[in-house]
Amino acid sequence: GNIVCAQPFGCLPNHGVGSGISNRLKELDPDVQILPLDYDPDVSFANIENRLQMLIMNAREQEAEKDKTK
């Protein structure tokens, strides 16, 4: 699975919850990809877009590997 965790403005409580949930999800599925994205006034769109594109590229590679092993 692939998950995007959007976190507003570097909110500390959200980071704590997000981290806890991420850790539990990784225990349940070690192959899960979780991308935490912090949204604040200084974040650049290019940075967010690049990180999302990397998540998608990694997901496609994982799917291709699964198809090879079938």
C-alpha cells in the first residue's frame, strides 16, 4: 500500500499521531510506503510534487516486481 499523510503547518500533535499510526501500519505491512507531507506557508509546490512523484514511481516499481514473481 501507499499512503500520503498530509500534516498541516508542522503541527506537533499531528506529527505524534501520524508517527504512531505509521509505525503500526509498518508493523502490519512492512512493505507499506508512507509519505509524510508537511504543509506550511514556506513549502514549495515543486518539493511536494517531486515527493509525490517519487511515491508513485516506487509504487509502480513494486507492482512490476510483484508481476515478475507471479
